Amino acid sequence: MSKLIKLPVIKDSRGSLTVIEKLLPFNIKRVYFIYNANGLRGGHRHKLTRQALICLSGSCSIYINNGITEEKVELKHPNHCLLIDPEDWHTMQGFKNNTILLVLASEYYDVKDYINESYD
Ligand code: TYD
């Protein structure tokens, strides 16, 4: 099941700094980010890949369904991190013009790790 965690923010007169260290339940093998997005992204679950989603700029909405429960999470703070398990069917939508969605993943990209069937 997905989990929203708050990342530490170190603030001073020069601004804010957020660090991700010894926080994720996996080692990061891959980093990608989505921007200039409109409409719907995602629309799959995975066999192995675990992911951490952080909206660095703007906001977006994440829909998750693990086959038992479903939820919708608004990501709008760069210190909020949404952890998604492999079985979590997910879509991302509601992108603003300035949205940058950072994704940290536990596995290298492999199309064979995708499951494109939803639970319905
Ligand atoms: P896709 O997984 O459909 O993106 P999203 O889940 O955000 O809608 O990937 C879009 C394209 O990018 C597709 O051709 C596969 C490619 N891609 C990679 O090459 N490496 C990656 O790590 C990712 C996530 C996608």
C-alpha cells in the first residue's frame, strides 16, 4: 500500500534544502522526472519496481489502487514523498504548467516489469 512520508527540510535565510538519505525502503537504481505533462500518465502496476514520487514544483494528483483499497493523493509540497509498492496500480493527473514530478525507482527500466491490467 502507498505511504506518504514527510521529508526533512533544512531552512535558513538562504532558502530550504530537502535531503533524502536513509529514508527510502529501497536503494535507488533509477531516477526520472515528468514535466510539460498534460492529461493522464502512468496507468500500470509493476512486478518488482517500488517508487517514490516527489512533486518538486507545481502540483499533481496520484490515484492508487492496490486491488483492495483505492486512494487519491495530492502532491503539492516538495518535501512530501509518496511511496508506491509494486502492486499499486497508479495514474498521475492534474498537472500544472510548472509541475515537475520526480520519481525514484528501485529497479532499472524494464518493460517486462510492467503490468498493464488494472484490478477491475
Ligand atoms: P511510461 O512508463 O509510459 O511513462 P508514464 O508511466 O509516466 O506514463 O513511459 C513513457 C516512455 O518512456 C516509454 O516509451 C518508456 C520510456 N521510459 C524509459 O525509457 N525509461 C524509464 O525509466 C521510463 C519510466 C520510461
